[in-house]
Amino acid sequence: MARFLAMTSRGLIDVLDEELRELGLQKVLKHPSGVYFEGSWADCYRANLRSRIATRIILPVLDFPAYKPEELYANVLKHDFTKYIPATGKISVDAHVRDSGAFRDQRFVAMKVKDAVVDQFREKFDVRPDVDTEKPDLKIVVRAVKNQFSIAIDTSGDSLFKRGYRVAMTDAHLKEHVAAGILRMAGYKGDRPVVDPMCGSGTILIEAALIALNIAPGLLRKSFGFQRLNGFKRDEWEKVVSEAVAEEKSELPFKLYGFDVDKQSLKVAQQNARAADVEEFVEFERRPMETLTAPVESGLLVVDPPYGERLGEKDLLLDAYRDLAHTFKTSFKGWDCYVLSGAPELSAAMKLKAERKFPVYNGPIECRLLRYKMF
Ligand SMILES: C[S@@+](CC[C@H](N)C(=O)[O-])C[C@H]1O[C@@H](n2cnc3c(N)ncnc32)[C@H](O)[C@@H]1O
């Protein structure tokens, strides 16, 4: 048994906690930096494969205060890092430091930790592992806040929001785990149609389709960090994968609907849905939201409208938000409507009273997920 930490973006900790409990993980505990759980390596494989909201699962190994570089170095030596990879393997250190006096330069912190780890290998095997930031076998995650260091072993590799279906890009797409997180906040259980009237690259709908079909989000990924660590149990991993595949659905009694005015975005959405193998469940159509009518009687509407980040853009968007509210009132009566708002002055222009507001971060942008019940 080990204690793992699932990390995610700010605002998504509550829904991540709920998700990990539903996955049957044990001793699930919320913390400002993520959600802890206890379990075997097979549980860690399962969390990596199945969590839609975590961005990374790490195995914390050291926690200590350090005020001088020598203290940092000496503390890192207290854990045996040589057990994770062969001496011929490659390592990388990812350091983030906040309010840590003597350690203002995170590159210096990363270097000091790397030196200690490399020296352990040299001491034991007379060989030093190379550094490779692109494809390391062992990735060490260092976080320091006010001189309190925590050091962990990454088990995910690439961030878990990189599902493997984003084969084409648009400018302002939502990250996959944020889309999955807001769908959970909206109470989506994969049991009803979803409409996204400004769908861009289709992230919300593709994530909704994966939820509805009970497809594990990590199935399309080519690799995970834990597969490169010593002791990786291939048979247990294969069991975790086949259990997930056995629980998939192959049919849905409803569809998911994406609309947008931009032809190119719709093309990208279609390509991504095909790559995610959910193309037959999602219909994309070029329609302006101003004149959109509901494609079915009732369901869930989730939209991530433009926020207008550049100067002057916000004024131009005021009308769009008013039109969105008009479409909700006239065409989506009886629907649950959710707007991811990155600009309060724009959502205020909708002149609708939000029933609930959930704080969420879309990258660095502080947003609110606003719930409107349309009667
Ligand atoms: C912030 S992006 C949505 C990104 C999307 N959530 C994703 O993950 O890719 C906003 C989208 O609204 C679309 N849009 C702007 N005005 C529109 C309108 N009047 N009707 C429908 N779509 C519109 C844009 O083309 C853009 O794709």
C-alpha cells in the first residue's frame, strides 16, 4: 500500500475528490494541492487510466523544510531514488517554488535535487543517469512553499488531460480535464443529451460522450510514467485496462450536439471526435447561437463562450452574451444551462440570475461556472 496524490487545476478539487471516491479508491482526502488516496500500484494505474479530472498522479516520498542548498541536498539523499529506474535510465526534475526565500530560482532547486539523485546512482553503481526532460524514465516532482519542500515520483508521464484524441487544434480550446470537471459540476451522469452552442473544437461534447459511454479517458494514450518505473506490473496493468474496456457501452439512446459559426472549428471538432471514437454519437452543425433552436426536447446545455481577452474585444461581445440569454429563454425552456464565464461584466449582460456559481480556473483565467435553470 502507498499514499498517492492526484493533482488537478484550482477549483476542481471537490469534483476530483468525488470522482476518486466513485472509482472506489480508499482513504480519499482533500488537500489544497490535490486529493490523496491510498492503495496498491494497481490502484494507481486505475486512477491514471480512469480519472477524467486529475492532471497527474504522484507518489510523495519526502517532505522537509530547507533553508540552505546543503540542507536541500542532504534531505534528498534520505530517500533512495535508485530503486525506481536502472542506472542507465533517464531522469528529469520538475521544480516549482513559491515564497521560499533563499530558493528563488527554481532551476537552481531542480539542479540541486538532480545532483543529489545523480550522486546516489554514482555512489551505488558507479554510473550516472542522463537527464532527459522530454522522455524521462523517472520524473521527480518538487514543490516548495515557504521553504517547506515536498518531493514526489511522477506516475503519469504526460499530463493526464492529454487524452490522445486532440489530433487538430483551435486557438481557445478548454483543457480536457476542465471540460470533464465542469460536466461533473453540472451533475452530468451520461444520462441525457448535451448541447454546446459554441462548441469550438468539441471538447465538452467529446468528454460528455466519453462519460456517457463509460470510456476510460486514458485508453487512447500511448504511455504512462509508471510503465517506465522498475517493478511495473504489466499483467496488473493489462487487467486494469481490460476491466475498463469491459465496462464500456457501445450504444446511447440519445445524441450530443455541437454548434458553432466557425467552419474550421467544426472540422477540428469532427476530427477530434473521430479520433476519440465517439463520432457517431456527436452531431456537429454550423449554426449561429443567436437563432439556434433546441435539437431535442430537454437536456443539459454547457457553453464556454469567448471572453474577449484582448483590449476592446469585451465591448464587442456584450451583444453576443445578450443574444445567448435570449436563445436560452426562447429555445431552451426546461433545460439546465451552464455558462463558463471568464468575464463577470459579460455574463452580467445576460441579465439572468444564476442559481449557482462554481469557481473554476481555465488555465490562468479565474472563471465561474454559472447555472441557469430555464423555466
Ligand atoms: C472559447 S471558444 C469555445 C472553445 C471550446 N470549448 C473548445 O474546447 O474548443 C468559443 C467559440 O464560440 C464560437 N462562436 C463565436 N460566436 C458565435 C456565435 N454567434 N454562434 C455560435 N458560435 C460562436 C467561436 O467560433 C468559438 O469556437
